[in-house]
Amino acid sequence: MKILAPLGAKEEVEMLAENGAEEFYCGITPNEWMKQYSPGVWINRRNPYAGFPSFQDLQVAVRQAENYNIPIFLTLNAPYYMEKQYPMLIDLIKHCSEEIGVRAFIVSDPGLMIAMKEKVPNAAIHVSSLAAPMNTGSIELYKQMGVERIVLPRSVQLNEIPTLKEAAGDIELEVFILNDGCVYEESFCMTTHSAGAFCAQSQWEYEAFHADGNKQLSSREMAKLTEQVNDYREFVWFVNDCNCQIASDGLPLGPCGLCSLGKLFHMGVDSLKIVGREGAPYRKLASVQMVKAVVDHVRKQAVEEEIKQIARSVRNQPQYCESGLMCYYR
């Protein structure tokens, strides 16, 4: 069970590797893509400036990571691409895998996966969570496509993972462990964050109407609706990294699965994804250190209750942990 850390610049490799990162993932938006499609058309699920600015920088990062025997994976996980974009993407994949040394590609578009198998058969595919690999049928589909790893969506719960692991067989499973949530099921969200995450960052006002348009809501119904809207807003606040705040001790706030690391380990999960390619270097460092602090105890065969206590101690946010709203896995 390895710690997968986000990478945004070559300068972050040594810092994160020395503090516990065992795998890296990153993005890149080549100048050719920007010129042809503009910065408004994202090549992956993060904005163009959340990844490496050039192939040269990516190559430096790969060489630095190789010194630590750490692989780098590249994201190409836009929900879908137009068929006319495939040739440029295939050229990118070929260059990154054969000349730069990128170990695998995180992909969500099944059409691109098929094109990769035809044009660059040796390029390893990691199925992005955006491809909705959330049941045994989808696992079997991607298995037939010859993928190496599957990233389970955030909505997959602990009691579902053993069945998915059995269906996956030799295919690796990756799960989310820290930072950033999604108000909806990200796999089925066709919006773009280029205009801002309106789902999480906007305080929508609601106007209530009775199902029977000729009636007004009673005071009791209005009170119940107000309670539900407030509960929903609290949930959104937690999902949105506690309104993008940092704790007083400098640690990042937001969705977390640290308490479940013991269970995930025994289920045979292969990789733990820390979210945040676009985050500040300190946020990435603190995130890696938090996950490693708990993983170290898991590897020492600590019992599950002890792991849970250690995780809560590391997070140092008892009021948020008690709410349950910050938990990936409930």
C-alpha cells in the first residue's frame, strides 16, 4: 500500500520523496494544446497551470524521482475528448512514455484507452475515478481493456471494496485518502471547474414551492426545508476543504480517510491518493507527512482501533472528526 502524492513542479520532488511519497502523479498542458484549443479547454481535470509547464521540466522531475525509485504517472483525465484530439494525445503519450519515462497514464475516456492500446500498447493505463469504475461490471470492462490500475471513486464505501478487489484480480486498486471532495458523483459530472466550482463555492438561495402550486408551504414545512438546506450547506462546507481553510497548526483541512487505513490495508488496497496537484508545496508536504505518520503504524501491524486513534491525533480536529462529515469512508 503506497502513498501517492500530487506533484506540481520539479522542485517538489525531493521534498515530498524525503518525507514519505512513494508514487507521484502530475499533469502537463503542452504549448501545442494551448495554441490549438486555448487555456479554456482543459487537457485534464485541473486547470492548465496546475501541472508542469513544459516537457523539459517533466523530464527533470522524472529523473529526480528515479533517484528515489519513485514512478511518475501523468493525468489525461478530462471526462472525454473529441476524436480529432486523439492524435495529439497519442503523440504526447508516446513521447512521455518512450522518451521521458512516465510510468503510467491516468485516463478517464474509454475511447482514448482503446486508442492507446492500438497506438501505444506498452503505455500503462490507470483508470481515473472519472471513468466511474464503481461496480463489478465496470471493473470487468476495464479489465478486458488491459489496464494496470483502477482508481475507485470517492463515493465507493468500505463494504464495497472487497467485492471490487476480488473482481479486479491482479489489477491494482487505488483509493482517495486525503483532501478535496466532490459534492456530486464526480464520475457523472459533466461541468467544468474553469468557471469555478459553482457546486461548492456558491451559496445558492432557494425559493420554496408546494408540489400543489396553489398552496403555500406551512410554517412547519418551511422550518423543515430550512433545516435541510442548512444541513446540506454544512456538508458542502466540509467537502470544500472546510471552506478552503488551513488549521491553526498549519495542517490542511478537508475530506479524509485516515481512520480507515487499517481496513484498507487488510482489503488489499494498493495505493493511497492524496489530492491537490494545484495546492501549495507546504500543503502537499503536510499531507504526505500526515498520511505517512498513520501508514507507518499500519505497516507495524497496529490494531484498527489504535490506528483510528493515531489518525485522529494526527488530524488534531476532534470536533470535525466527530461530525463524520469530513470522512471519505463512513
